[in-house]
Amino acid sequence: MNLKKILPILLLLTSFNFYAQSEKMKEKKEQVRALKIAFLTTELEMTTTESEKFWPIYNRFDDKQFEIRHQKMRAYMSRMGDDALNSMSDKDARLLLSQIETTDEELFLLRKKFVRDIKPVLPAVKILKLKKAEEDFNRKLLHQYRNRTPKKE
């Protein structure tokens, strides 16, 4: 076979591989979301009325938060490898730091808006329980991830 025949086949196989990885990521995200919903539902002990109003608001908030964290923060982190940091100019470092601060503020304002939107739906105690339950869930998820990941030696 010559290169003209092999190259399109390799490109096709590579694109399938990227598509499969993307599908796996979506599947994992949905699995985590289902676990999170079950966990928060149990922890918050919401009434049916509270649940009906809460989940659409929470899902919008969670989607936006995920988008910010995984698009902007991932881009920042890719620019912060050891080699990149060691060769970064002070001007570039200040710019990157400013961008990170802006994203942190965006996440803070998003959380603030979410709490404002959820106050008519849940009593203050349940909003505090939500904050704690989210932290507990994230801690539990991280713990499970650490236990499944083989240790590097």
C-alpha cells in the first residue's frame, strides 16, 4: 500500500479514537451527575415541591460552573507546567494571574446568583446543608478516585 491509501485510513481511525474518548467523558460526566443527584437528594431530604423547583435551577448552575472550570481553568493549567512557569516572563505571569482571578470571581458571582435564585425554593438550613453535601460528595468522589488510581512508583 502506498502512503496515499494509508494516510486517510490512519486519519479515520484517529478520529474514531477521539470520538470514543469524548463519548467516554460524556458518559462518565453523566454517571457522576447521577451519583451527585442521588447523594444530594438523600442529604437534603427535600419535599417533592422543593425538588421540582430546585433541580432545574441547580442543573443550570452546575452546568455553567462545569463549563467555566473545564474550559477556562483547564486552559490556565495547561500554561502552568513547570517548564512554562520557569520560562514565563513577569508580564505574562501577571496577565495569567489576572485571568485566573477573573475566573475565580466569575465562579464566585455564579455561586452568589445561584444562592439568590434558590432562596425562595429552599430554607436557609437546607442551603447550608447543600453546601456541605456538595463538599462531602466531592471529597467522597476524590477519595474513590485516589483508591482506584494505581500508585506510581
